[in-house]
Amino acid sequence: MIAIQDILDTITKEAKAESHKGKVANYIPELAKVDKNKFGIGLLDEHGRLFKAGDAEERFSIQSISKVLTLSMAFGLLGNDLWKRVDVEPSGDPFNHLSLLEMENGIPRNPLINAGAIVIADVLISQLKNPKEAFLEYVRNITNDPSIAYDTHVAASEQKTGFRNYAAANLIKSFNNLHHPVEEVLDFYFHACSLSMSCEQLVHVFYMFSNRGKCLRNHEYLNTNQIKRINAIMLTSGFYDEAGEFAFKVGLPGKSGVGGGIVALLPGKFCVATWSPGLNEKGNSKLGMQALEKLTTRIGLSIF
Ligand code: GLU
């Protein structure tokens, strides 16, 4: 019997003692205020048992982790037609890169880079009457947690400084792959990124990706084949231009965000979330990545 709680406690102690914690993202001014000494980890196993350590109950800005959730909502609504608007290849480039978009005629490489998530936001605006409310409801329903909310300060902060996202959206629009005004699409995109959630809440929403599309209450949001596709995209594209390194070290599909969160999962077994706001040079949480490498090494399980 693997003592999960002991492993999480040890990983947390080691992370808290680490002196090189990475750099907190500051290109979104509101994120620069976060204390980089925070560290939390939560794990939900296949029986629905929750294990947690450190600051696992504290909420933070999930940022790009939301891209998996907007993708799953859009995929559920639109089905395979979605892939006409966005590709499924890793980009090998930073999350806010623009030149590939120009070379590939406004079809983003995948839905987990900014350009891809901006197209997904546009798809959801076409499908939903009140996309911001409907998306929030979707996340609240999956987790059965009505307290989950947007952090409007973070959304407003990004609205003022998200120049590269405005550039990407305008470029996509010039190729006719955005059907709504840039401002409207980015307003929704920035709100989705601003979702404020804890590691404990994140494992409750991502549980369905480890449980063939069903949430803890057994409601099915996506079918098995759709889950296969989303997990494949997380493995190949979930960590900016460090997806290879994450697969190599951790061996799980997952997604990171510049708020310092990471979620990862082992299908049929568990879902795990970490939070440590300091990032490495590639924009992934430095200690979060280390913690997940230790976790899969110490429990001896990964998708490989
Ligand atoms: N809202 C952030 C941006 O668009 C998300 C970046 C990230 O977490 O990767 O720059």
C-alpha cells in the first residue's frame, strides 16, 4: 500500500525548504503580487479519496489551466468540427508566439496555446448565449462547488496589458478564423484565465479526465474517445515548449498556467494539482514540476 499522504507531506516539506523558487510572472501586474513561498499539492484517487498538503486550499489564478476546460466544453458542444478551426500538433514555441500563426494561415497549432484558446473562446461565444456565465456554471457543476469564481481584478489587469493576445486575435481575425469582435473574444478569454481555484478544487474538476469523462457524481461530460483526445493534447502540448521535458520527467498528461498551478493525471488512477507561483524560464512552475517528478518517481507510476 503506497502511503500517498506521507509522500505529499515530504514533497511539501522539501518544496518549502527549497531556496530557488523561480520567478513569479509579472507581465500580468496582478499576478506579481502573489507570495512565492506558497506551495500546495492535492491528489484525488480513483476511489474519490482526497489527499492534500501545504497550501492546497488556497485559491490562485489558474490562468492557462482553464484552456483545458474551455476546450472540453467546446468539444462537448461542437464535436469533431472543432478541429477545422484549431490543429492538434505541439507548437514547440512559447505560449504567446505569433509567427507560426502567420505561416499557418490563422489556424493555431493546438488549443492549449494562447492563439488556440482564443479560437476556442470564439467557438464558445457562437454556441452560448452568456458564455462567461455558462462557462463558470460548467466548472461549478463538474466540481459541485458554487463558490468557484472569476477574479475580476486579474481579468482587468490582463485586459490592460495583454498586447500579444490582442496581436494574436487580430492576426487570427485577418484570416477569418474569429467570428466575433476581438474585444468580445478576449474579454471572455481573459475571464476564463482569471478563474480562481485551489489545488483541492482543481483535482475535483480534472478528476473527469482521469475517470473516462465522468465527474465524482458520475455525470458524464465527455465520452471516452473525447477524453482520449484531450489527454493526448495535454501530453503533447500542455507545457508550452517544455512538453517533452514534462513527459520525460513526470510521465503524465497535464497542463500548467503562469499563476504557478499545474494539474496532471494518470487515467484510471488519480488526478493531482500543485501550486507554487515561481516559474522556470519556460513559464512552468519550477517547484510544481519538481514535485510532480518526485511524486511519479516515488509512487512508481506514470502513463509509461
Ligand atoms: N492569461 C495568460 C496569457 O494569455 C495565460 C498564460 C498562461 O498561463 O500560459 O498570457
